[in-house]
Amino acid sequence: MEKVVILGTGPAGLTAALYTARANLEPLVIEGLEPGGQLTTTTEVENYPGFVDGIMGPDLMDVMRRQAERFGTRYRFGMVESAEFKSGAHRLILDGGEVIEAATVIIATGASAKYLGLESEKKLIGRGVTSCATCDGAFYRDQPIAVVGGGDTAMEEALFLTRFTSDITLIHRRDEFRASKIMADRVKDHDRIKILWDTVVEDVLDVEKGEVTGLKLKNVKTGEQSELAIKGLFMAIGHQPNTKPFVGQIDMDDVGYIKATNTRTNVEGVFAAGDVQDAVYRQAITAAGSGCMAALEAERYLETLGQ
Ligand code: NDP
């Protein structure tokens, strides 16, 4: 039986791996579909402490991966299809049918930003299409940009982006926001944000090839179509935590985020770290911090088992 199995290779999973490896627990990391997590889809990361000149997202993840490997972390590719959590011997069932038993499991499978699902949008992710204003806002100084969404995230992103540019269009598919009133009012009152109500994005344009140049829009009430010239498109239509394999096995909220207190879930020996249990902060550094917490919690728990 494995002592520690970590699911996910974003900052949370790899930090948990580093700490448990240094504690001689020989963690096994299951990599999942997107090794490196969300940071591998961003370009430059300027807000991860320790890198004066910033670092490319994929490079940061590569460094973290090698750092954890140095102390004995083992990696293997695979998708966890389902789990049976039973204190003392948790079972993880992989896509090929293989079963891994573990005394502790650290779930760090992250959350995926939702996108509209347009082919053009997919092609331009990381080339003008992004889902993180905190990460990418500074690249669009004095440029025309658009934010899509009507929830608190969209409000927060649009307001944050006013630091960089005065040309922000907020596009929402209905005629009222889902966001809290206080956030919505701040956006409505802001002279740098223009709101397009009842509007959907039909296509992301890249006439210069390879970079966002504009949007094709449609007013859902009038049917009128229009184009909007922009350089950056910030998607803020929600996130989906990657917790499907654990449904019914562990406490989650209505959206599917794992409920955890100091990374401890309601199941003994199962811990959750990073975006899979955090709908609010969602930063690489907070994910890494919680990965460290989960590792220390797992270590303590194993001590109680005499391992
Ligand atoms: P939400 O689910 O609250 O909002 C998503 C928004 O995106 C909605 O306005 C929705 O439109 C729109 N949307 C969804 N799918 C599409 C689509 N396919 N096309 C166009 N528009 C779409 O997600 P958030 O990420 O905004 O918030 C998640 C949770 O986190 C909420 O509980 C929120 O309150 C909380 N949060 C709190 C913050 C804070 O307190 N500072 C900051 C950020 C988030 P529609 O309204 O029509 O459904």
C-alpha cells in the first residue's frame, strides 16, 4: 500500500509532493490529463514570489516538478476514474482499471475555468484569450479588452482590469447581473467599464492570425450582430472543480468544491489542496501554500497510524 498518493500536478499537488518526499514518505503523484495544471496554459507569471523578472507558467511547473522529484517523488500518468474512501486503505481506480491503495490521499485536481466552447476561442487561449485577470491583466496596458460574465468573478476581474486600461467592455448574456449588488453597482458606476447587456460572443476574431483582434457579437433580444475590436478577452463565466470521481465519497458544496478545514476533508486520511477546495483565491501561491498544509496534515495523520 502507498503511504501518500497525490492527485494532480499543479502548484498544490507538486508542493504536497515536495514536502511529503522530503519527509521520506515516497509520494506517488498521479498526473492526470493536464500535467502542470492551469499554469501550463498561461504565459508569463509575474506574481509568484521569488522570480524578479517573472517566469513562464510551464517553466515554473517544470521547476516544481523536478524539485519534488529530487527528493524521491514518483510520477505516473493516469486518470482517476473513481475512488472508494475507507479510512486506513483508500482505493483509487484508474482509467485502465488498475487499483491503487493508499493510507493517505491528497486531492489536488484543481478547477477548470469554463469557456464558451467556440473553436476560435480554444485556438486563442494564451494568445489573447485568458481566464485570469490577476495573471494577465498587466499585459493589456492601455489596450481595448472585454470581459464575459455577469457573476462576482466577472465584476472583480473587470474592476481589477481598470488599473491597466480605460477601454473595458463587459459582455453579459442577460439584462441583469448575477453578482452581488455591491459589486454590480461598482461596475455599473465605473467610467472605464462599458456594459453590453443581452449580448453573446459568437466568434473570437484573429484577422492578424494567432492573436485576438476582435469579437463577433449578437444581441439576443434584437438579433443584431456587431463586431468589437479588442486585444484581450477575459472569460469569467465560472469554474468547475475537478471532483467528479469523488462524488458521493466526500463532502462537497453545491458546485462541487471539496469542503475542507485546513485541508482536512470529512474522511480521515483524505486531504484537499489548491483550487479543488478554493473558490475564492485561486492563485498559484495560495494553492502551493495549501499543498504544503495538506502534506503536513498527511504526515501527522500517518504518525497516528504509526507509519
Ligand atoms: P457564477 O456562476 O456566479 O457566474 C457565472 C456568470 O457567467 C453568470 O453571470 C452567468 O450568466 C455567466 N455565464 C455562465 N455560462 C455562460 C455562457 N456559456 N455564456 C455566457 N455567460 C455565461 O460564477 P463566478 O465565478 O462569478 O462566481 C462563483 C462563486 O464565487 C459565486 O458564489 C461568487 O459569489 C463567488 N465569488 C465571490 C467573490 C467575492 O466575494 N469577492 C469573487 C468571485 C467569486 P447568468 O447570470 O445568465 O447565469
